[in-house]
Amino acid sequence: MSDVRNYKKSALVLSIITGLLFLWFVFQQVRDAFIIIGFGTNVLSGPNTNLFLFFVIFFLSIPILSASLFTGFSLLHSIRKEETPFTKKNATKLKIIALLLVIYEIYVIISQCIIFSTYFRFEEPKYNVIMETSFGGAVIVLGLIVYCIALVFEYGITLQNQVDETL
């Protein structure tokens, strides 16, 4: 019984950390918005149309990250409140997190290609700008690992149901 309490305490601590990470994420997005808006005098027209494209691409990542953080928080909450973490609902939440991780990394890679091809264009080809915020596909691999863990969860649920039916 003390193991269950330890799991629930760990889930509570991780929920608090996830909430703090979400607040930090929101703070960074708002701060970056002010930097981007302050960088261009008129974001919607004139020579800064590339800046508007950058602005749109940058803020499309917010729903993806928010959904993954919210789903993670929801998963931790259900682990804390329910009797067992091995439920179909939690396995589905793990799959959603895995899918969001893969989508986010692909989105970052594509958006960087678009931004660098349109925003960082120089008249003289001697200049070269290289900047990456992607993890080179590591987040995709992490998403696939989380998806495999979700499949193991589902398999464990099936085995538990078979044992329960046998008894």
C-alpha cells in the first residue's frame, strides 16, 4: 500500500512541475511575441511581410505544445486519482503525447526550412546563417518510444483482463 502512496506522491510532484513548465512556456511565448513585434515596425504590411510569416509560424507551435503539456498533466492527474494507472484512457493519453511529440518535431523542422528560405535571404551569397532549434529527430524517436510504452500498457491491460476473467 505504501508503494501506491509513493506513486501518487510522485504523480503530484510531477503535476506541479508540469504546471510550472506550462507557466514558463506561456511566459516565454509572451516575451518572444513582444520581441518579434518590437523587431518590426509594421508586422502586417510593407517590407516586413517576412516578419509576419515568421510571427505566424512561430505561434502555430503554441497549440501543439500546450496540448502535449495538458495531456501530460491529465495523465498525471488520473494516475494520482485512480486506483490503477493501467487503464485504456491512460494508454490513449500516452499515444496522444507520442503523436504530439512527433508532430511538433516535424513542425519545427518544416518551419525552420520555411523561415530560413524566406527571412534570411541575402543579396550576396557569401553570408550564411545557420540556426537550429530542432533536436535533429531525437524528439521523433522519443515520441516513438512513448508510443511503444503505450502499446505495452495496452498489452498489460489485456493480460490483466484475461487473468481477471480466468479467476
